[in-house]
Amino acid sequence: LFFLQCDNAKGLKAFYDAIKFGPNHLMVFGGVCATVTSIIAESLKGWNLVQLSFAATTPELADKKKYPYFFRTVPSDNAVNPAILKLLKHYHWKRVGTLTQDVQRFSEVRNNLTGVLDGKDIEISDTESFSDDPCTSVKKLKGNDVRIILGQFNEEMAVKVFCCAYDEEMYGSKYQWIIPGWYENLWWEAWINSSQCLIKNLLAAMEGYIGVDFEPLSSKTNKTISGRTPQQYEKEYNARRGDGQSSKFHGYAYDGIWVIASTLQRAMKDLNSSKHQKIEDFNYSNQKLGNIFLNAMNETRFFGVTGEVVFKNGERMGTIKFTQFQEQKEVKVGEYNAVDDTLIIINNSIRFQGVEPPKDKTIIQEELRKISLPLYSILSALTILGMIMASAFLFFNIKNRNQKLIKMSSPYMNNLIILGGMLSYASIFLFGLDGSFVSEKTFETLCTVRTWILTVGYTTAFGAMFAKTWRVHAIFKNVKMKKKIIKDQKLLGIVGGMLLIDLCILICWQVVDPLRRTVEKYNMEPDPAGRDISIRPILEHCENTHMTIWLGIVYAYKGLLMLFGCFLAWETRNVSIPALNDSKYIGMSVYNVGIMCIIGAAVSFLTRDQPNVQFCIVALVIIFCSTITLCLVFVPKLITLRTNPDAATQNRRFQFTQNQKKEDSKTSTSVTSVNQASTSRLEGLQSENHRLRMKITELDKDLEEVTMQLQDTPEKTTYIKQNHYQDLNDILSIRNFTDGKDGEKAILKNHLDQNPPAQWGSSDPSRTSKDPIEDINSPEHIQRRLSLQLPILHHAYLPSIGGVDASCASPCVSPSASPRHRHVPPSFRVMVSGL
């Protein structure tokens, strides 16, 4: 009996002294320290001695090539690995990670575990090791989503590991730690001061860990080879031990004695049957007897206080127990019988922190972020209302297409504007269809269809609007005011050209780089229902390789189209025929559409990971832009047609505003210049008309005086011809009383109403001898004056307003018969000769 105190030198010397100086020893029993035991066990082959240990658990001694004569009644540290495999399978854990202290003993267990799990459909997703600070390794385990951690470290490192686990939140219902179960009772109390975490935090992290270790005594009540049950043996052991310190290896030492006894008994039986040798004949050079002892020990099998004692290649096939840390104490929850390869969980005593065992990994449930059905229904209802409004505008436009107001506003172009708006509305239904409504293949088709519909709808609506404005610009910006006729067929051609450009871009896009369905995966989110799963949102997109380039081309073209519309609206802003000119409403539409598109595009890009928000923004922008455009185009026409149908069609082509005075004088082609010139001309004609009226009044007085003189002194006819010929010619040469026609007709009418025409020769000749001054106001004189004035007025005034000629009895209709084309003096001579 030697006490070697785990000193290799002392152990080796004691062994050699016993061989040299002592009697012949049949076996070596013992060896507690792994280092001393391994040195002795390696040299036993030279002396044909069998060694049996009851406390050496180091896995290194399981190497039969190096230690062929070594046996142990205590299970190896590696014996826990089959038990761990059984536990993992029991809870369907197929993904684990290891955390190992850099010590040979623990590294060997970890390496053996790798071999045990290999081919068992259990993955070691991460293997971490540490020397002093385990926190980095713990972080890596968490980063690799390891939920089931198999640890191999001593008590001191265990305190640090669980402190790091607390800091990384690797504890609770989502994690399960499995560590060695051979730690001393209340092992953490001795090492808590070496860590930096609080005791309550350490205990919180430790709660629920499972320890794995060999069973010191069997829990069965069967009688052992000694005739005692394990419970009876334990009771007697504690009685004899008294106050001495207990060792967990005492049962294995007790069974070890019975193993040696059983081996010797079997060997003696074999030797007695052969009758050639006796057990007393054994010596260190007798290899035959050594092999008999070796085989006899390998065949040993009995029920001991530690359970079934069976050896397999020198390793004890023992019982492994499972304990769980529950409320600051170790509780046995199960055991594994290596002989039967069975696992027994004691009455479901394992307490997991959650409602179920932890998952071996984060269960990732992919969830399609789809558009909410109520949201889609609401926006679809708004879209339907918009389409109903567009249909009402279409009915109004077709019904009143022959009205002058609608006819001047190009009803065909109005129909195209409505068609474009309805196409834009229709695209909303397609934007709301995702993977929750249609299949992947259908969704990919919708990517192309909705792009085409929205693009063509935009171009159709604004192209028709801009084409109308271009026609107004082409007519009213002509300085010479020549007559231009631009038919709707030409406008349709312009819109068709714009659509042709769209089709070329879209066809090239579809052929070269078509839109595809892509799936974007986002970061995992916790389950809203509190389950131990993570939700990974996925979102469908319509994308292609060069998405930015194609969108840039489309945006550039649409932007140029809107700039062209703004230019036309600005150029025609002063044309004041509402039935023709929509420049004000086009400007408002372009402004609203531009602002909403910019805001909508920016917000849509920022919310691409939120399909409900993105769809809501896109749909509202389309609804707003289409609705505001249709309302600005048709509501004013509807109101005008119902209230004052003719006001909007009156030719106010030259209505002037204060803004015209601020127009650049150098712009010779502007409407303002034309209007100012026309204003000056009109004012000049009005002044000339007023001057001629005054002249007519003066000549009337002179004519009356001459007429009176002619009646009283016929001899003055020559004088009249000489002195008043020019005045009469002025009367007959008056032209262009366009604005004074009504006034002249009124004067003539007054003359005819007050003085009916008299016949020539009806005057009394007896009154010619009287003094003209005395009788100038007599009825005879007045009648005679009128009889002479009326023919003159008849021939002088009436031709200027479309009356009769002196040489005809009917109104002159031929341009050649007009006073503008006749020579005045002959008519005057006719009148004088008549007198």
C-alpha cells in the first residue's frame, strides 16, 4: 500500500521497489492521479501485470495499444459522451456547439465527442476553446446562433463562462448548457470572488444547466454480489466513515475489490481445469498466466453497488447520471445505462425555462410581407370611384361634343386625357397584387404589365393635353395673324409619336433586360406571439440588372415632356379664350403632378421594406395626380357649360391685361405687340370718325344756307359752283363710316320723320319775290329746303351705308357700283342739272 501524493517520481520508484523487493504480485489495484497511473500502466506489459483503477477517469488511459493491461471500475470521462448523444436525440437537438478549456483532459473529451456525434445526424456548428477569458468564445457561439452548448471546463472557468453568458443573454428559455457534473457541491461559492459579476446574475445564468457525470452508487434496490443492496452498502459506509470526508469513488473501490476477487476466482477455475499450472506458479515473466488474468478480468460481469459491472476493451460500462441546477441546488433528473444503452428521465423532472425544451437553433420562419387586404380594399374602392368619375367626364364629353365650348376644346383630345387617367387608375389594382394573391410566375408578368400601363397612361393623358396647348401656341403666337387650321388628326399624330417613343423604350427594356421577381430578405424579428422562433421577413420586388439606367431613361423622357408642357403653358398664358386655352390648368396639373411624383418616389424608396406604406403612397399619388388632372380639365368646362355656355367661346382674342405692358418690347412675335398695334389703330379710327361727324354737322349748316340762297337768287348758281364745290365734294367723299353707320341712319330717319319729301314744283312761286331773311322760316321755305336737301342727302349719305346710287333705283350690291368706286363730280352735276 503506497500513498504517492500524485508525484510521478515517487510513484514510479514505489512501483519498481515493489517489483524488485516485494513478493510476486498478481495484480496492481489503484492509481488515482492520472499522471502517475498512466506512467505505471504503460510499463505493466513488461511484467505481465494487470492494473485495475477505481478513480482514474482520464480518457488517455482508454488507449489499448498503449495501455493493454489497464482496467478501471470507474467510467472514463469519455463515457459521458454516449449519454450526451442519447440526451440530444431524446430532445431532438440536432445542432450543438462546444466550449472547451484548453486542458488536455477536456480537449480529449471534446475530440471523442466529435467522433461519437459523427454520423449520428447531429451537427457541431461551432467549436470554441479558451485559456483564461471565455467571453470572446461565448460571443462567437451566440453569433453562430448556437443554442445547445456542450461545455468542458473546471469550476473556476465555469464561473467565468456563466458570467459571460449572463452578459451576452445566453441563458433562459432559449439556451441549454450541458457541462461536467463532477463539480463539488456549491462549487460556485469558492470562485465567485474571482469573477466580476454579481452572485444573483451568476445564479440566473446557471439556472437550468444540466450536469453529466458517472453515478457513484446505483439507485436500484437489487442485491449486489456482496449480498447487500446499494442502499444498505451506503448506510454501512456512512456509519463506518463517521465524520471523515466522503469520496465519490468509494463505491467503485468497493466494486473493484470484487472485480479482483472475481477475476482470480475465474483464473483459478481455468487453471484447475487445465491441471498444468497453478496460480502460485505466476511470475513476472510468465506471459501465459498474465493473459489468463487479462482474459478473466475482461469476462467479469456482476451487479455491484455502482451498478452493472461490465468491461469493454478495459473500459467500464457504467451508469451515467444527469443532474439539473434548479433553485440553487443539483437535482437528479435522469440516468443513462451504458450496458443497455437506455436513457431514463425521472418523472419528467427536467425543468426548462420555457413552455417547451429550447430549440437547437433559431427557427427561422420566412414570412412574406404582403399588402394588407383591408388597405387594398380601401384603395381599390377609391380607385373605382376615380374611374367612375372619369367615365362621367367621358360621357359628358361625348354627349356635348357638338356644343361650341366642347367642340373648340378638341373632344378627341379630351377623350385621350380621360383614357390616360383610366389607365393610370387601372395600374393601382396591379400594384396591389403580390405573392399572397398570385403565383410567382404571375407576379413576374405583372411586373411588366403594370409598368407598361402606367407609362402609357401618363403619356396618353399629358401628351393629349400638351398637344392641345401646342395648337393654341401655333395659332396665337403668329405675328402676322395668318389663318391657320390645325386639325385633330395632327394632334393625334403628335400623341402617337410620344407613345411610339414610350413603346420603343419599353420594348428595348423588355428584350434587353426584362423585369424579374426578386426576393429581399430582412433581419430576423422576434415572434409577436412569443414563440421561440424568429421571423425573417421577405419582400418581393420587380427588379432587373440595370434597373437604375432604365428608370433614368424613363424619368428623363417624362421630365422633358413635362418641361415642354410647362413651356407651352407659359407661352399661351395670355390667350383668353377658355374654350381653347388650358394653360392655367396645365400649369397647375404639372405642378401638382411633379411635386407629388417627387415626394412619392422619395417616400416609396425609403419605405421599400414596408409594402403597406409603399403601396399606400404609390396608390394615393396616382389617384391624386389622375383626379386633379381630370378635374382641372373638365370641371371648369362643366361649370361654364351649365352657367354661361357662350361666355367661354366669345372671341376675346385681343383682350389685354396689365401683364402685357410688362412684355419685352423686343419680342416682335408676342401677342402683346399685335394687340397694342390693333389698339392704336382702333383709337385712331374712332378719333377720325368723331372728326368726320363734326365736319358733317358743319357742312349740313352750310348746305342749308346754300339751299336757301339758291331758292331766292338763282343767279348765284355760278357762285355756288365756284365757292362750295369743294365743300360738297367733301360730303360726297366721306368713306368708311363703319362704326358710325347707326348714327347716320338715325340722322336720316329723323329727317324723313320730321319732313316728308315734297314734289318738285309744289312750292308757291309767288313767295320768291319776298325777302329771304323775312320768309326763311315760313312753311314754304322749309318745304322747299327739304325738297332740295333730301335728294342731296339721299345721294351723299346713303351710298356710304349701303344705300342707293344716283343712277339706280335699287340698293347697290356690286362692288363696282359702290360710291368707293365711282367718281363724285358727275353725280354732283346730275343733281345740279336736276335743280
